[in-house]
Amino acid sequence: MSVLKVIEIMSSSKKSWEDATESGVAKASATLKNIRSAWVQDQSVTVEKGKIKEYRVTLKLSFELEK
């Protein structure tokens, strides 16, 4: 039987929401083992002088707890 835990993280990118998602998962993978899924819960942007400055995502990551 496996047990999964879900955590919430926020990540940002100057390129895109996809890049913010990939960066968030990659950074979390450095300290979390067995990440199983990532769900993009929310997306937003920061705007400066009428242009998008930064893409932001809120992710829910699930990972299996070690036995």
C-alpha cells in the first residue's frame, strides 16, 4: 500500500506558465523524492508598464511517502 502526501508550492518565470511549472517541479524534485503528479491550481501574471513581467503558478504536488 502506498501513501501520498500533497503540498502546495508557488513558482514563477519570465517566459511562460509552462516554464514556471517546469521550474517549480524541478526545484521541488531536488528535495522531494517520488513526485507523482503536479496540478496547476492557479495562474497569474505581474504587469509592469502594460506588459507582462512575470508568469506565476500555484502547484499542488503529490509524492509518495517512503516506507
